[in-house]
Amino acid sequence: MSVRSKEFDVRVFPVKLPSGVRYWTVLDESLMVVPAADAFLRQVRFGGDGSELTTRAYAGGIVLYLRWCARSGRDWRSGATDFGLFIVWLRHAGPAVSGVEPVPGAQVLVGPGVRPVRSARRINAVLSAVRGFLAHAVTAGDAPSAVMPLLYDLADDRDLPVEARGEDTGMTWRLRARHRLHEPVTPVDRISDADIIALLLACKSARDRLIVLLMARAGLRRGELCGLRRNDVHVLLDSRVLGCDVERAHLHVRRRDNPNGAWAKSRRQRTVPLDFLAVQALDAYADERAGVTPAENSDFLLVNMFRAPIGAPMRPDAINELMSALSRRADLDTAARPHQLRHAFGSNVADAGGSVDEIQQLLGHAWSSSTQVYLHPDPSRLRAAVDRVPSPRAIGDNAR
């Protein structure tokens, strides 16, 4: 099956508005905005208060769907009829087939021995984006209403946990996605405590040590980290003089539009307690920053101190660059990623006996299902649990 098509060679593209706010859209082969996709992505960003990164992820999924439709001779408005074939294409169509410039004559190979090119998690994310896009197109009148039954089944709430059904004992109905792959349960992709110590030892500045600690000991995302203002951090035993009733050292994570592109994923503000290691790192960083004159007027907590523009707020991408540099300096086998430090924090809280609601609040998860992954005990705890079970011989001796 040839995949070369001049029609709808779409791609994602970032848009920056005069206000400085950014979102991602979809361009066609003439580098013109695809109206239906752009309308949906603007709704996600501005109507739904989604993040720039969310629009980028959604745009990527929509692009794959539009390419599949064009290269298989389908109209995107009715492509949901063959969603099962789209899933097969996603699973096995590599860059040679699904990229912007497909290789002439490239084919989608399926069958025994052919490894998928996308995980079930990635495919489900694409399907979620496409469902939202098509549902928005139906609402806007750009696609027929017959598309909706192809995307969703009408389902009752009997398969939901009791806690999710609410207090109303009557039967309720909801839309359930018709197409979703099973995602195997995998261990949390965390960095080890030993590697975290190695990263700290590899730091050459107080600022870099603070960055590592705020991810590993407070569980911050890189966007939340780079969006912190100095007045978000309270290190007093009593912060009521600052207008805050939270006791002891802590920081506030707030969603804002930031000039450095930082974005807090959660819409809800949350408070994260800080331990003595983080407080000591903050003190050391304050002394270090005091010697950087251009940083005096910035209200951002983390600023550029060693490369231009000096004093400007750090961008989220700089956190990834720092982690890569520290990993090389610490001689780690693989480069540490910012989110792995956040996962380490969640896992350590769970291993220390933290409950689901505590971990959920600390990490800023909207759904408790996102927190459940941290509740798989450390193997050493499983071994200790087995060792605590008395042997039959000990039970018999006690009975006598």
C-alpha cells in the first residue's frame, strides 16, 4: 500500500498571540491553519483553561489522525467508522509511514514478530485527542451527529466504584469511550535515592541543588518549579505576617501565565510542605543569588545565573538540560529526567506510609487513579511482610 499523498500533509505548529500566550495548532500542506482542528485546540487552551503542552499533545494526535485519513482515502469527518483500523495503523505505522515526509512505497507491517511502534498508553492518548476533536466538530456543525455513536457507548454506572457513584441511589448514565487499549501495569519510572544523592553531589551551585531537592523532596513538576515566585515560598514557623495561615516551611503552587512558558498543570492551587533539606537549600541559594545584580528585580524564584540572559526566569527546557548535564557529571548509566525525581518523591511518601489522599494532594493529582501507581510497595517491604508471617513450626511450638 503506497502511503505518499500530497493531500493533507499536516503538521503541528506553535502559535504565539500578541498577549504572549501560546498554544499549538495544525497546519495543512499549504501551511494554512486547519480550521476545525484550530477551533478545537483554541477551545482546549482558552475555553477549557488547558496548558500549552496539552494543546501540543492534542495537536500531535490530531495530526496522526488526519494523515491516516488522507493517506487511506478517508474523509476525516467519517473516519471514526474505521477506528479499529486506525488503532492498527497507530500501533504499527512508524515514521516512514506516519511522518510528515513518508517514504515512497513504505508499508504498514503487522503480524507475529512485528513489534508495535507505539505503546498502548500513547495510542490511548491519541484516541482521546481525536475523540475530543471529533466531538467538538460535531458540536460546531463541522461533522455529522452520526459520528458520536461511533466514538462513545451509552453506559450506566454499575461498573464504577461505589465511591464514584455519589449519594444518589438512582441509575445514572454516562458516555463511555468505545475504543481503548488495555494498558499493562508497569512499575513507577522513578530514579533511585542513590542516584538522587549522586545528582546532588554533582551540582556546582546552590541553585542547582535547590532544583534537584524541590523535585525530589517536594514532588514539583518542572513547569511548576519554573513558575514559582519568591513570594510563593514561606520558610517562617508562622507565616500569618505574610497573610498565610499555613504553619512551618512550605510553598504554594499556583497556575499562572508566565513569560518563560512555565505552566502549572493543575488548576487547583496546592500547598507543599518543605523539609529542612529544602529550607537549607533555599537559604544557600538566597546568598548565592544576592551576588547576581540582574536578578534583584526578578520576582521569579529560579533565574538564569550562569548564561544569558542573566536574571531572566529559567525556562522549563533548561531543567531538562540541567538534569542531562548533572547525569553526565554523576556518571549515571542513563540521563535522569525531571519527572523521575517527582516519581521518586511520590514513591518515597507511599513507602513511608502515606495514604492515597495525602500523596494525591502533595502531587496535585486531579484523580486518585493517578496516585494509585505509587501504592505498589518497594520489594524490600514485600520481603519484610513475608518475613513477619510466623512459620508453622513456631505456631505449633506456641500451641504446646
